[in-house]
Amino acid sequence: MAHRQISLPGKIIYGIIIVVALFWVTFPFYWAFINSVKKQAETFRPTWIPVLQFTPTWEHWTSELAIPETRRALLNSTMIAVGAATLSTLLGTLAAYALARFRFTRPNNGFFTTWFLSQRIMPPVLFVIPFFLLMRQVNLLDTVLGLILLNATFTLPLPVIILSQMFRELPSELEEAARVDGASRIQAFLQVALPLVAPGLVAAWILCLAFSWNEFLFGLSLTSKSAMPMPVIIAGAEHTRGVQFHYVGVRSLLTMLPPTIMAMLAQRYIVRGLTLGAVKG
């Protein structure tokens, strides 16, 4: 079947859409970088081209990285994101396999799937006060462990939904053959099914990492000093003289770059994981 040639006006429209989308995505990075290399007085002026319109400086980077609170927040965000992503992917993989390979009654599989989806649909602000009281009761307020558990709770639906469909697409005969050869159900799961959905595991882990890294509400509500993550540090750039845009730029880039670089390095696995099983031959 021959492909229809796109007309010149159509190419122009597509080009405009791509340029607008690219500008929309990259402008926050550019804004943050420009303000991070401007002097404080220069951030209030409409200058956008370094060297030509203003002299760039790295003093804000060095001064910001020298602040113990910023370094601690980077470490906290890393531990929270990695811990929550790992925990939610581990539990989500087991739940996804159970939903794909077993049939439950009262409640059934559909109920469990809907329940997992509801964890992403319901706004987290509804649970701030209950979780605050619960964390205070178990002495997990202002702790990294408390935020890991909370973020894992709200990112758990991602691996469940992604991996349950992938497990359904795997022929059960592969695991049955392994069990005929003497493997237990756990061995068949670990040695046969799990390696075949490895791209989905990577995709689910990266998505959970990104959501946990960007979580602001719980970090603001349940921390005060020790476990404060980077999104809360960014919000703290307001000063008595107004918003310190140069510090906002530095902190925004410090927050955006790690998950962005990780997603770019693993984009092949993310695309493959999210599309595996989506198209049947």
C-alpha cells in the first residue's frame, strides 16, 4: 500500500507544531540555565543571550552546592526516588504476575485492577492529614523511610498496570515447560517470565523514579529539616526581597537533570517496555 505524499502546507503545519512543542519542552531548561549564570541584578532584566547581552558567571552554582542543606536535599531525593521506585517495582511485579496468571473471586481480578488504578486517580492531597497522623504515630515524620513508603504507595499502580499486560502476553506454555523440567513455580517466574519482561521492569522503574523524584506535596507536608527533598528546596528560594531567580535556576537544573539524563540513557528500554505487547502480529 503506497504512502500518501504530504503536501507542502501540511509539511509547514507539521514543522510549526514540532517547533512549538520543542520550544514548550526546552524553554524551562533554558530559562533555568540562563538565570543560573546571571548575576542577581541581571535576572530582572530581559537578557537572554549569554556573552552578548550579559557576562555569565558560575558563582551561584558554587555557592549553592556549598550549602549543606542543598547537598542533603539532593541525597534525600536520590534515596527517596531510588528506594520508592525499587520497592514499588518489586511489589508491583509480584502483584502484576498474580493478576496475569491467577483468577480471583470475591473480589475478582477486575476489582483489584480498578483498586490499583484508583491510587493514581485520587488526588494525594486527600491523604495528607491521615498520613501525617499515621507517620507521627509510628515516628516516621521527617524521615527518608517515611517518604519512601508513601511514594512507593502512590507509584505502585504504574508497574502493576504495565507489567500485568506484559505477563498476559507471555505464553503460559513457557512456564509450564519449565515446570515439566522440574522447576518450581517461583523458579519458572524468576528464570523464565521475569527475564522476558525486563524492558517493562526498566520502564516501570524509571517512571516510578520520576514520579517519586518530583513529589512535592508529601515532602512539604511531612518533612521539616532532615528529610527535605529538592522540590521543597526549590520552593524555599523566596526571600524577603522577593524570589531569588538565580537560585531557582540552579536548584531547578539540579532537580531536573538527574532523572532527565537517566531517562535519555534508558529511553530504548522505556519505549520497548511501554510498547511491548501493544501490537499483535
